[in-house]
Amino acid sequence: MIRLQSITRTFHMGDQTVYALNDINLQIDSGEYVSIMGPSGSGKSTLLNIIGLLDQPNGGRYELDGRPVTDLTEIEQARIRREKIGFVFQSFHLVPRLTAAENIELPLILGGIPAEQRQARVQAALQAFELLQRAQHRPAELSGGQRQRVAIARATIMQPSVILADEPTGNLDHQIGAEVMVLLENLHHAGTTLIIVTHDRELGARAHRQIGMRDGKILTDQHS
């Protein structure tokens, strides 16, 4: 479960203080499918980054599975990210010099998983995401849809309880984007908490719960 209490994130521009997030109170239960929507500058990506422990709030309290995490050390936060959170980004964030299989394997290496187990899990992921024929290709040799499938496979290879997706279809055409959403939603159906940031209202409406943001605040929070 994710619980944010009075979360604030500010930035300084000259002598002005800009609120990227302003007194955010939010609870997301395990297994939910949530979209966070709003225009550019509304704070939705900042909120996702704080949930994913990629950014730190200036004030407030964040609990993940009942444990306060805002005051943990960087090493402790990195361990939680590795074990519990998977990230899917609009721009894929694949390592260009690594093959598809090596990109997928990377979190397992960082997590200290033995080589024999790594190979079995990577092969299973390549098959599950229909990437067996592209396993030895580098990102530049893959289509946008294939790159995003590699990114999702990498995000889920450690079997995280939460998937955070920031505009996951932003660089894809409509058909390929729909296929990527089905992959993510299948993970949700298997029990994973899925949180998607998007400015696309059609995409956001697919979620069972829609959160609307503007100017660093949550304006709406409704279930479909």
C-alpha cells in the first residue's frame, strides 16, 4: 500500500518558490490500477518520481507497505526500488550497447541473482513478451514497440509489487500503444499495482481509478 501525507515538493527559481506538489494526501491500495492525469506542469511526473523514490519531498510523510521511506538512506531506498518497484518510461531508457536480453537481465545482476537463475528468468521473459527472435539485437535495431516491450520486461523481471509507467505510449503509434497497454494491464490482472501518468484522457480512462492534477494539487479522484 502507498500512503502519502501532506507531501510537498518545491523548487526555487530566483527568489521565488515554486510548488511542484502542494500538500498531497493520497492512498493507493495494493493491486489498484490508477491513472494520474493533468496538463504539463501539473505535478504528475513529480508525484510519480516521489512514489518511485527517484525524488525526495521537501515535506510530508511517505509510507510504502506500512514502512516510512522518506527518511531512509539512498542505499536503503535503492534496495526498495530494486525489490518492489518497476519503472516504464516514455523514452524507454534502455542501455544502447546492451542487447535486448542483456537489458532485461540488468536488474537481476544488480540484485545479485545467480547466473543460472538469471538465464532462466530472462528466457521466460523473452518468451512472455514475444522477444525471443530479437534477444540479441540492440535497442537501435528494434522498433519502438519492441523497445517498450524490452523496457516492460526489464521493469518486471524482479517481480515488483508496483509498476510505475510515465507516458508509456507517448513515443508509439496508436496500435502499438494499445498493445503495450494490454501488456501492462495483464500485469495488473496478475495482481501488480499499476500506476500510469498520462495527459491522454482516453488512455487514463482505462484505469479503474483516475486522479486529476493541476498546479501541484489533486483536484479529482474518482473510480470508474
